[in-house]
Amino acid sequence: MPDDEIEVTITISRKAFEKAARLAADRDGPAGDLAGSMTAEEYIEQLVKIALED
């Protein structure tokens, strides 16, 4: 891992995880063209990155 990155562990509810899995697979949802190409974990990671970018 590069020196400018920090590894973080996030705990979410099963309900939230299942929702993320549905959204990650939904071509009409926020994942758009990437739908189906990422796991729920990857989808959540992207959401966090987007929310925290400066």
C-alpha cells in the first residue's frame, strides 16, 4: 500500500450490505454501465471514495 493511503474497515448492517449488492447489480441504478462488474464491497468502496474526495 502506498504511503499516501490508509486502510479502513467499515462495519455496516446486513440490510445495508444487501442494498449495496442490489445497487451494484442494477443497470438502471447509480452503478450505471459498471453494474454487474463489481462486488458489493467494491461498490461500497467507490461510494466512500466519492463521498470523501476533495
